[in-house]
Amino acid sequence: MPYREKRVEKLYYTIGECATELNVPVSTVRYWESEFPQLKPTRNKKGNRLFTAADLAKLKKIHYFLRERGMTIEGARKALSADSGDSDRDVAIAERLKSIRSMLVEIIESL
């Protein structure tokens, strides 16, 4: 089994790192920032967006609502506002299933 490096939690993530984590273009993250008032990344002196771990978790929820569940922007906005914590579990399950799938694909390719 290949060695997988554990990701170190950082204080701030750049927009590029967030986009890579979600496998979406940077422009999509920028758009979501404008559409979801819950996302308020800080900016450094140069004006670059800096997302916290909580912001990244919200982005993952937004991605789950829009891409996995097929919600509209308005529906995702309402779901994020009325979030009862169930979506955290759903997002975690979806991420775990994706990692299991990628491991299985690696195994199949190695055979």
C-alpha cells in the first residue's frame, strides 16, 4: 500500500489550494464567495483571499450541495443557512467514499 502523507492543518489556505482540494476552477470558488454570504475570507496586504479551515469546510459543503446533491445556488444557500450538522456527516461520507474509490482504482490498475 503506498505511503500517503498526512495533510497538515494550516491557519490559512489560498484560493488555489481550496480550488485544488475541491477539484474546481479558481473562478468557481470566487463565484461561490460572491453568492454565499457565509463565506468571508480575509485578505492579505496584497488583496489575496485567505480562507480558514472553517471557510474550507463551508466550501466543501457548498460543493456537496451543488455537485453531489444537484441543488441550485438558492437551494444550497438555504441549506447552508439552515445547516443542522447533518451535512457535515454527509460531506465526510462522500469524501471517504471518494478516497476508497480511488484506492480501489489504484488496486485494479496495479493488477
